Amino acid sequence: MGRPAIVEPRPRPLPDDELVARIFRGLGDATRIRILRVLLEGPLTQKEIVAHVGISQGRVSQHLSCLVWCGFLHRERRGRSVEYSIANARVAALLDLGRGFLESTQGDIGSCRIVSGDSDEAG
């Protein structure tokens, strides 16, 4: 049995709170954040991204697919390669807000235990 698909075949109508949560889940991986930060400097091919983030091509490919499907990145074929770029200028602002929040809380997030779902357990 394979891994589940990372995207829905077509967008589902969801409440705004769920859609906003999905934005943050899309950003909820340090590798995806590193990929976005690298691409803020300008478009790159997958091979170039692999060199920058230092993980396998297969893992980078999975993260790139997630970021494209969630609307953070744009991909464009350039000859034999595919070039990735930031799809929305607000990506930089989201990342800056995250850094600003981290600075203002003096790193308290490092002690935060993240839970998923509708658990009553504190995060």
C-alpha cells in the first residue's frame, strides 16, 4: 500500500479557519521553509535546490510538489529542466512574520508540544 496522495483531485469548499490551517500545515516542515527561503533569492531548478538544502532529490521533489499544489511555488519547464519560483509575493511576508513572532516570544515555541487534530491536549 502506497502513501496517500498529497492533493485532492479538486478543491473542496472548506470553512475559512480550515483553509488558513492548511496554509500553516503547508509551511509546517523545516525543509519546506528552507526551500522557500532559497527561492526568495530567485528561481532555481530542482537540482540547484537539492544542492542548497542538502537532502535527497526524492525528498526535495515531494516537498516541491506540496509547495506547488498549495500555491506557494510556481513551476515552469525550461528546456529539459523545470525551474521553481515563488508564486506569491506574500510568501516572504509569511516567513518574516514567523521570524518576528519567534523573536517576540524569545523562542518559547521550542518548548511547544504540537498536537494534531481536535485534541483537547494543550499544544
